[in-house]
Amino acid sequence: MRKYENIKTNKLGLYERSRYYFTNQPSKSKTAGICHNRIHTGRMSIHTIKQHECLGKQCPFFEKVDHPYWEKREMIKLLKKQDKEAI
């Protein structure tokens, strides 16, 4: 059983990109990351990153882009760490 049953492969056995996947990409101001996966390359919003669980999976194709979300996330991590140390 193939990993991606719904995706066709070409003559070389490589997965072809779905032309419908990530067609409506977020604007540059809402882009928090970029996916470099051959199957679905494109810009990703925070909602899409959470939906795909890119950070939880530690996806090697995911690249962070300068966005306020990452600063906010780091601040939350620091606050949690300080709360643990205070206890």
C-alpha cells in the first residue's frame, strides 16, 4: 500500500503535484512559513501550519518566515519556563 494513494506518480516514480492543493495561498503579510514538500509546495498561514501539525511532526520541508507569531510563541515558551522555575 502506497503512502499517498490519492496522488499519482509519473514515469520515474516521483509524486506529481496536485494542481488544486495550496491554490489559494495566504498573502505575504499572513505567511508564517513555507512548505518545500514536492507534493504541496507553497506559503502557509498560521492556521494551515496548525492544521497540518508541521511543528509537532518536525517536518523537514517546513521553513519559518519572519512573522510576529514566532516572537509571540517564543515569549509564551519563556513565560512557561519561568513559571516552572518559580514553583
